[in-house]
Amino acid sequence: MTDLLKTKIRHVPDFPKAGILFYDITTLLQDAEGFGAAVDCLAGPFRGKNIDLVVGIESRGFIFGAAVADRLGTGFTPVRKPGKLPSATINASYSLEYGKDTLEMHADAVRKGQRVLIVDDLLATGGTAKATLDLVTQLGGHVHALAFLIELVALNGRERLAGQTLHTVLKY
């Protein structure tokens, strides 16, 4: 299955800057068979695991997270960039190569004790995933696992998520 998925992802050299090879998932999303297979691969390990809520990270984590939530029969909640959510929020900041960024979620998005699956399209350095993990635990949720379509292994994102259960479908 992973070979099929890899054929559906476009490789774009020198984007967003010289020396970077970008894995463009828009071609996968356009393909019904590929998109369905990707969602199945993300959701499969968590069927029957009593997941209460899927949390998706802006923005492509919304696409996969909502579809995974549907497959698992759970609710979905988004984690957004600041200023995008209309009600009371909590936030977590994380480091970038040159500075910081922040993510937010509604203060009532996760109930204490809920079993949460965090979903995103990409695990790179782990900054956004760690900030999301912090938000969920701040609200009293139990992070069962984090699931990613793609992991860029050389960037060592797993290190920021040490002690967590991680599921990645494709590794580059």
C-alpha cells in the first residue's frame, strides 16, 4: 500500500527554497483511490481502540483528521493558528528555525479523560505536533497516539515526541 501512496505524491525540487525536496500531497488528495487508501492507513491501527476524539493540526491535518474521525466514528476538533477560533482558546508556542509560532484550540475542545488521536499530514521537526500534544494534555485529554501520513526521518521529529505512540504511513 505504501508503494501505491508514494506514486500518488508529487515531488517538487527546490520548493519552497533551493535544496528542499517538497512532497506535494495535493496530487494524492485528487486521486480517490489514493486519498481513501491514505485515510485507511492512518485510521486502521486505531480501529477498536476507543478513540473519543481526533484532533487535526492546521491545515492539512484538517483534511486527514476529519476523514480519520469519520472512519473511527468519533468527533473532530481543529488546532489553528492564532486568531482563527471564535470562542475562548488556550495556546501553546513552539520554536521555529528563526523564532516562534503559536497554535490555539478552543478551551472546551477536549474533555478531561478523553482518548485523543492527533493527526497531521507531516512529521518534520515535531514542533507543531508537540504544541498540539501540550494543548490536549493541558485540557486533561489523554493522547493515545499521533498519526502522520509522512515522516521526514532526517529531521528527527520523533525526538520531540519521545514517550508517545507514533504511527507514520510513509517515511522519507
